[in-house]
Amino acid sequence: MPGLSLWLSPPPSSPIYNALESLITQISDDLFGGAAPNFSPHITLTSDIPLDADPAAVVKYAASTIEEKLEIDVTHVAYGPSYFKKIYLRVTKTPELVRLAGESRRKYAYTAVEDAEVTAREWEVHEYDPHISLVYSDEWPIHKDKKIDIEARLETLFGEVGKTWLGGRISLVKTIGPADKWPVLAYKDL
């Protein structure tokens, strides 16, 4: 993950963006004693983008690969042992989302791969797992009481703002160092 990563976020002024951003902070503060970093709500489209890539060109290219209106649908909360996928929201893996992630990966992450097309296709099918992380943490397993609290907060959140959004913002982020200090290098609103 260290390097540059391409993210898709809900539209920054949307109720779902604001609610998710607030939830990430609340979970860190209330359930992890402020030890989990704060970060913007996002779906990672791809990582492994070279540090010398032109940020404006990367986001412009990614946006140009979108052929249909992007509709993002959150399905449910999930938990896992990985630091970056500790507590996260599953997102429907739509063809348009896969195309956006895959084309960006082909263009920027597989520049030195002999058969980038085949490698990218395999990545799309077997590795790409679109999600929205809520917590980055080393804690594992997640205690049952925390899960109950998080699921209650999510039920309230989704009752208020829904579980879908259209479009959003594509951002290129330098994912080196502490997560709460990752800078956005360029972005494009869809």
C-alpha cells in the first residue's frame, strides 16, 4: 500500500460523506480510545501507483474511463484481521466500479508487467475487493460489544442518509506515513 493510491469517495458535500467521516472519528474516539487514525471515507480503487506519476493526469485518466453513471451501494459491515480491513463496509462490485479500478491499475500499476491485460483481469476477478474502511487497527479479534455498538450506529446512519450514492470524487493520495497525515495530491469530482 505505501506509495500512491487512487480513491473514490462519496461527493464531499453529501450527507453520506459527512455521516461516514463523523462515524470514522466517533469509532476511533469512542471504541478505540483515539488510537485508530482518522481518514476520509473512501473506496480504494487501486494502490501501487508509482510515486513519480503525474497526480492530475492520474485522476483525469481514471475519470475518463467511466462510461456509465457510477452508483455505489453499501451492503453490510464486515470484520477482518488485516490492519486496513479491520472494520469495513462491503460495497457491491459493479461492472462500472471494476472497470474504473481495473483501467487505472492497468495504466499505472502494471507498467512493468509483461502481460498487463491478463494480470489486471485476474486482479479484477480474484483480488479487487471494494470496501469502505471504518477503522485501521491492529486489534483482533473485535470484541462482541464493539460490534454491537458499531452495527447500531450503522443502522442509525443508513436510516438517515441511505446506503447508496451517485458519482463522487476520485482522489490520488500519497499513502506513506501515518494514515491521518496522508495528503491528497489531486482530485476530480464526477
